[in-house]
Amino acid sequence: MAENKRCRYLSQVVDGLGKSASRAMLRAVGFSDEDFRKPQVGIASTWSNLTP
């Protein structure tokens, strides 16, 4: 994924052994292998009591 410029920021979040928790959270909300190859848009909230 790192070679794909569209995914350079996503790769910082999900690539590598140390990012397995991030991948697990995304899989829990329905991401497939194909979804990890697509560009992603993140929306953040400053307030939350729980994770997905």
C-alpha cells in the first residue's frame, strides 16, 4: 500500500505489525481486504465514551 500515493496516509495507520489493532478496529466495522486498497476519509469527533 505504501507505493500507492493515494493511500500514503492510510498506510501510516494500518500498515505493519504494530498497526494490527487499527486494522482489527476497522475490520470490526466491516472493512474487507479490498477496502484497505481504497482511499479513505476520516471524520473525527472530539467527544466519545467508547470505540466502535
